[in-house]
Amino acid sequence: MAVITFQEHSFDCAPGQSVLDCLNAAGMGIPWSCGAGACQSCLMRATDGRVDPRAQAGLKPTQAAQGYFLSCQCLPGGDLTVVLGEPAAAPMPARVVDVTPLSRDVARLRLAPDAAFDYRPGQFLRLHRDDGTSRCYSLASVPALDDALELHVRRVPEGEVSGWIHDELTSGDDVAISPAMGGSFYLEGRPERGLCLIGTGSGLAPLYGIARDALNQDHMGPVWLFHGSADASGLYLREELQALQARHANFQYVPCVSAGPGPGLEFGNVHEVALSKLPELTGWSVHLCGHPAMVQAARRATFLAGASSRDIHADPFLPSAPRSGANA
């Protein structure tokens, strides 16, 4: 008989009984709806123990890799320790290493956590200005390559957090961050598949991390990174990305502008440029980040080009200032 541990309590799970039924029979109140593995409202995550892959059917590979499973479909073959979805966690302290301008409105913020910080390049964290004000920012750093956490923060007009970062934070300041979240990251196990990375503005941050992580792990398939902006002034890290392209024959960096074309730049909306270069995306992994309208259009376009919906990744956090299309 398997033992299910949840919220520091342990429960015997009878043979043939699902994790959902076991916990709810014990009065734990696990949310559910369909009971058939379709709605995903009973999603849980195993922090210890092996989950039957059949309980992960329909989930994205990145979710499965993090231990998520459908509790209504999970008939445990051994002991499990589980939590609900994304468990809340208290912020942890970190120190500002430096704040460096990358463009006229994007700054690189590097942070040194006070304790071990587990993350995958491309995930995001929540940065707290105070108890009531925080914003989510994607991680551009790679644990194997970088000593500090790296965030790319676009200044938003009247942005409470972005203005504070750009104008007030300095080396040595103390801040608070929440654990990394999100399922948009490089997934090992298929080094031959193509990676298509499409972003606008500071949406480059997670794509920069994912590309470097994949290449550092000797990914063999093609890796294309498309970065879009209205004009060339918004295309930051161009030299770093061109140097990365020079070092890796399978990496292609494509800077795009939607106004004011220039030498070495593709002209047009970034997702349309991407699909003109990669019209067939069957079997590819796609990662999207940037303006919500672009992400929505690119999600549809890449799906129509053959990418499976399970292989199209765009983390769901939304801008705090909808007028700007970026985190504030």
C-alpha cells in the first residue's frame, strides 16, 4: 500500500485508489472537476517519489519534467510526497550585484541570492519592492555559466517596480525574490530537435537563457532566435548574440525591426519573419515571450506551421501595465 504525504500528513492509498480520491477521502479538499484528466483542475506536483507517466498524459513535457501530474489519474505504485500546483513560498533575500543599461529603456539587473536558488533558464521569478508591490521577470542567466541571476527590465512609464530598478537600485542593495516558476525552459532528451525562439523587447531575456543553456548542453539540432523591436535601438545584446552565432554552427540569430529597416536587419513583424525562415515546424520546440499580442499571433502561426501545442511554450504571467505590453 502506497503512502501519500501532503501538508506534513501521511495517508494510506488503497490499491486502485487515485491520489485525488485518497486525499479527498481524508478531507484534504483537493480541487477537481471532470475526474477524467481533461480539465487539469486537480493538477499536483510530486516533490518525492515516482509518478506513473500515464498520470502525466496531456501535460507539457516541461510540466512532466518538474513532477506535475493529474491526481485523478494517478494510481501510485509507491510512496509519494505531493503539493498543490505551484505552492506558495516565502520570498528569500538577495543582494543587487549591479544594474547595467542594455538599451535606452532596458537594464540588466544581476542578483546574488543569500541561499541556493534552484531554477531553469527561461523560467521567471517575482521581485518584491515591498510587501505589497512586486513584478515577475524572466531569467536570462544559466546556472552553469553565470554566477548571478540575470533579469532584463524594461522601463515602463510610471512603473512602480521598473522605475525603482532603473532609478534607485544600486550595487549592494537588499531585495526579496520568490522561487522560480514557469514551464518555458530547455528540455533535455531530444538534442536533435529544432528550437525556435521568438521574442520582442525584453522578452529576449528567457530566450537568451534558453539558447545558451541548450548550446551549453551540446544541443545538436538547429537553434533559431528571432528578436524583434520597432527599430534598431531596441535590439540589445546584438554583439553577444552574434558572437554566440560565430561559436556555434547550429545557432542562428535574426534581429528584426518593424519600422526603420537597416543593414543586417530583417524587416517585418518578428513572428512573420520567423515563419518566412522556418515555414515547417513539425517536431520543433517553440518558445515565445514579449508583447501579448505578438505571443498570441505567434502561438497560432507556429501551430499552423506544424508545431504541436504541447511544444509551444509561453509562460502565462501578464504585464502589470497592459498599455505597455511589458512588466512594470
